[in-house]
Amino acid sequence: MDFNVSDEILGTFVPILVYWVYSGIYIPLGCFENYRLHSRKDEDEKNLVSKQTVVKGVLLQQTVQAVVAIILFTVTGNDSDASVVQQPPLVLFRQFVVAMLVLDTWQYFMHRYMHHNKFLYRHIHSQHHRLVVPYSFGALYNHPVEGLLLDTIGGALSFLLSGMSPRMSIFFFSFATIKTVDDHCGLWLPGNLFHFFFRNNSAYHDIHHQLYGTKYNYSQPFFVMWDRMLGTYMPYSLEKRAGGGLEAKPAKDCQD
């Protein structure tokens, strides 16, 4: 029997599957205390929301994302097979990079605004910051409104403005999902290529989740260019934590 699944369906559901598979890999790795950015005790005591609630929140956001993705693919429907075959690798690479830049730009300014607008922070964005100690499957734990504004609309814009096909979107959104999960994993693992290629990584984003870093390191999920250009970049150093493990320490005085 021939089971053909459209690129649109794959582009909608593969990133969701990737999210749970990739975040699940980090769960047993969290047992290695020497690679943790926070102790397991801190994770249990400092976080203000249960893991069960986090799972429900992520599933809700992914449901909204799936609905919007299906609508978007329906409205912009085209012959995805032909569009991919006819495009040379350089064009596909350009689309990928453009999508990364669009997503980063949208998320930086929306993310920063949600911190500066007291109403939005108190009633919407603070939900994500209930995870003072981030972990992998909490990466997309947001208020539904934030999930729609930052992730869903940001993803739609990156898809539309880059001109990528539904097939290309499978790879882009899966990669963006993996990167987002990695940034929230709470671990600093040796040999992690994301740490080699991106300054925006698990330690960089961990700074933002701490009370002293909430005015800094808004960039997500790829680059740090907007933080650098607009004065919200907080460099860090990794130091050994008392009791084992590592700790991301700010290299900038933010007592302002």
C-alpha cells in the first residue's frame, strides 16, 4: 500500500514530534550533575510550576501552532515537489538564512516588549519565567497568547518572507525546534555543536531566566546580533558550581 503524506502535513507535525523526541533525550542526561547549570534541588525548589502543568501548556501551544500551520499551508498552497526540485542549493540556503533572521528579529522585539510592558509581562510573559531553572521540554511553556504572538506568528512570517516551500519548512522548523529545546535544556554538554556555532546557547539563555538577567539576552533562538546592537547583551562565564556542576555567571554588572 502506498501511504503518501503531504509536505504540508509533515511540516505541521514533524516539528512537534521532534520537540518531544529531542527534549526526551535530555531527561536522562539531566542525571549527570557535572553538566547541569543548576542543581536538581534548585530545579525542584525554584520553579513555580509543576512539570505536569508544563506538559499541558506545551501541548496547548502546539495545538494552536498546528491549526495555524494548516491554515497557512492551505492559503499559500503550491506544488511543493516542483518548487524544491527546481531550486538550487544556494537558493535553499538563502531561504534558510533569511528565515532564521526573520524569526530572530520578530522574537527579539516581541520578547523585549513583553518585558518592558508591565501588563504583558505580569499577565502573559511571566508564565514562561515561572521556570527559573529551565529544562528541555519546558522550552515552549508559554501563555497561549505569547505562543501565538512570538512563536506561531514569528514562524509564519519566517515562512512567508523567506519564500520557502512546505518541504523546506519541515527542515527549518525542525531545526528551530531543536535549537529552542537545546537553549532551554539547562545543560552544558561537551561536544555540543550548538555551543560551537552559536553564542546564543543554553548558558546564554539561562542568564535571561535569572532575576539579574531579565533585562538582557532577549535574543532567541539563533543569533545575538540584536542584543549586541541594542545594548541588551550580557556576556557570561562558565564557572564550577559548589556541590558539582556548572554555573553561568554574568560578566557584566547589572545593578542598575
